[in-house]
Amino acid sequence: MKTDIVCVGLVSWPGDYNKSTVQLMNELAKGHRLLFVNYAFTINDVVKHLLGRARIPLRAVLGLTDRLTTQTPATGGTLHVLTLPWTLPINRLPPGALYTALLNWNARRQARCIRRALDRLDFDRPLVINAFHPSLGVAMAGLLNERALIYYCYDDIRAEAWSRQHGERLEKQFLRRVDAVVTTSAALAAAKRAYQPRTFLVENGVDFDQFYQPDALRPASKTVKTIGYIGALDNRIDWSLLERCFTRFPHVQFLLVGRIPDPALAAWLRQFENVQAPGPQPPADLPTWVRQMDVGLIPFVRNEQTRAIYPMKLNEYLATGIPVVATDFTDLSQFDGLIQVAPTTDAFIDALQENLLFDKPDLRSKRIEMARSNSWQHRGQQFSAIIDEVLTRSSAAETQADAVSGQPAMR
């Protein structure tokens, strides 16, 4: 069933790193008409741009150029991308009348811009996917004349600094308001199902064709082994564990590819001669970095935030065939026999030692096949099936309402 879809969230298309929202919307664009609404910059972002401290698409944000563009993802299909006008920064305000008034002002301002784009595109009563922005979801619900509303939840809102004042409270309200929730991990699904029984699971995937390039696989023999990690280098990482690894394997190169938000952490890493941290890299370049690795790491701490994570990097590692060593931060039992999960620091170091010395060719093939089965193409099909189910239920509810009232409901 071809559907008009609007995606509103916290990211922009295509982005400077791999994002599940972008990947899924690229897949949905193959079979649906889709409007991707980019992250709404605040007036603070505008000022920072003018001062040379940040870069934003200023002309589009100010409406000096067309806000609406048409893009063709590499995966096929077509999607439309909308740049919103600036909004007011309100996350640091305490709960209360002022916050609510300004939240509603922001939502109405954004909704007007989106409705104009929908009119230009001749979209009719779209399905709205709110990607991890529950505060906006609460305020914007109903303003786009949507047929149905889906909340796409890919992280634990309680762990996000930007949402500390309002996130958990408004997410609970939003969960009761939406027609369905789609989460990326079993732990998130269990948590959200307590507030919204129509909760589904679509785990993160991998751009398999991008990462699996057999003609470009790393050479069989290397003089210096490399242990690597891709992703944000932040408070999810067990840094005491990694320090033990750096010192335990002084003749092994550690390659940590990703954004380092804390300058003090970047300075600390520079003291280790066997650590290379090249910073964030374009998504298209990530496979090249992973192919330099002999072992892929997922060294997360174990807490409520990480328990809710299904790491995108896991299938990206597996698609290149390399072994993976992870802490036991969450349930990874579906990968039993393909990766090594270490419950202690000593077990983690032992697993690294084992995989540096020896890897089985048949395991490489099995890892690659697991990643193939977890492709974004497959995840997009799962999400599309959920959309069909939600819209079928919505249509049935409208038909029942028509029968009760004796006249067609407003559409």
C-alpha cells in the first residue's frame, strides 16, 4: 500500500554519520511518497553561524531559498527534504506554563511550514513518523491532519542530556497518544509496551552492500594488528576497560573512529602511543576504516542506557567478516557463536587475545550471512509492514466511527 509519509525528528538528511532514521526513511521512500523534515535549528544556531562558530543551511532556515528539495537516495526511490524555520531554544526551561506556551508556539510554527510543503507535494492525510522527539510530538499531534501517528524510539530518553527536564514526562504522554511505537531493541520495546500495547520491534540494520565488499577485504597477513571501534566516543564507553586494553596490548594499534565530545577525553587518549583517534568520518568512508581492523570492539558500560541499545556497529563489523568482542551491556544472545561477549575485564582481554591470534574462516562466512539477514532493506520491509497494519487498523476505526455517527468522519 503506497502511503504519504512525513518523518519529523532530531536528525537531518543525509547527515554526517550513519543514522537509523535516515536509513529507514531511505528504504521506505522506495515504496511510499515521503517528506523528510530536517532537524529544526534554533535562533541560537543562527547566531552561532553568523559568528562563525557553527555551520547551518542559513539561507534555507531564513527562507531566502527554497526550503523544499527533492533527493534520490543511493538505495533508490525519491524523497523530499524540508528545512524548517528557526525555533526558540526551550529545553532548559523548567516545566510550567512558559515552557508549554513556547513549545506550542514552536510546534505551530513548524506545522505551518510542513503543511505548506504537503500542499505543494499534494500529500493527502499523511502517516506521521515522529523519530525520537516526543515533546514536539505531543504539541504537534493533529496539526498535520495525519491518518495515523507512529513514534520511532531508538534510545532511552532518560539518558539524554537535552531532554532531562521534559523528556520522560512528555514521552509518557506521547506514548498514550500515538497509534503505534517502533523501537530498536527488545529492552526499549518492553519499557514502552507498558504505556502503549501496540509496540513493535525493528532492530538496527546495516547497509550490507556498502560494508561487504569482498574484493576490498583486508590482506590476510599484517605486521601490526588493529583493534577498532566505530561510533561516538562518549559516556557509554567503559574507559577503564579500554585503558587496560591499551596497556595490555602495547604492540597492537587501537583505531577509534568517531566523534569525541569531551576535549579532556581527546587529550587523555593522545597519551597512548598505540591509539589513533581520527574523529568522525563520512558514512561512505566507514567500511574502509572497518576493513583496517582485525577485531571490532563494543566496549560499553552496563547501565540502563546501554541496556536499551542495539548497536548499529555490530552488523557493520559482521558484514566485513571480522570477529567482534563486546561487554555484556545488553542481551546479544541472537549472535551466540558469532561474537564473544565478555562479562569481566579479564574475560574481555582474553577474548581479544584469542581473536588476534586465530580466526576461523567458516565463522567469517557465518558473520557475513548474519549481517546480510539484518540489512536495512530487510528492516525497511519490516517497518513498511507495520505501517500497513497501523493504517488498516486506523481505517477500520474510522469506518466504525462512521457507522456509529451515521455520517462520514472528517478526512
